[in-house]
Amino acid sequence: MKIPTQLTFIQSFYLTDGGTIVLIGEEPNMTRHEITLYQSLLLHQIDPNKLPGRLYFNRQLIAVRSESEAQILRLLQTGEIIEEPPAPSEVNPTVKKSPGMVVGDDLKAYSAKLAEGKAAVIRHLRDQMIARVESQEYLELAQQLGNRTNPNND
């Protein structure tokens, strides 16, 4: 697998499936790549191609503490983030309160960044992804679930 040395992060997603983070980056030649850290809240494996709590690059599982993982972490740390002014709907977001909704701190923090604009959201999710992958919990979860990797990974 070839991991680029330079990306500009242009889009991000925070899924309410238990915390999956997706970052979309673009190389200078406009080739797009997806870095995904799957949720680690629900440990039962629904899809064998999406191990809970694991890092993927372009939908390929990355081996824990591998050279590929180190390259992706460097890419996350050094990649540029697209700077755009917030859209009018992001400047004054309408927040509707639902009486039966429970919102965790992670979702509250994400929602707060939405008001600051796209770059703030990407930066926030990137920082969360880096912290999680570098954590001892990440390593322990991989060991708990079995450090299963694709044969093509290092």
C-alpha cells in the first residue's frame, strides 16, 4: 500500500455509530484518500471489514504499531487543513433540544466545533484520531480483539 507524504484535509465525518471518525484528504494531484478510525464503543463485530477501534487507510486495515501506521500518523500531524469561512448556517447553528436525547461529551465537543466552521471540525477530529491511535487503550483493544491485519499490510 502506498501512503502519500502530503495531504490537505478537506472533509470530515463523525458517525453516531459509537464514534467512527472519517477524514478525507487530497493529494496535490487531487487524488483523494480516506482515513478511518472505527468506533470502539460497540465491540461486537458487525462487519468483519470494520474492526472496532481500528485504523484504516482507503478501507485497508492498518497493522498496529506498524510503519504504515507511523506514516499515517505523520500525515495526520503534518497535513494541511482546508481553511474556509464558516457557511452562514454554521455561524449561527440552530440547535433543537429533544427531551429524550442523551448526548455524550464527545458529541457535545463535536457539536461545539461545528459552530466554529469546517476547519475547526476537521482539526478536532484529526486530533481525536491521533490521540486515540497513540494511546495505550488502542493497543490493548487491538490485542483484545486480535491484531488481525490484511496480508498486504506490514
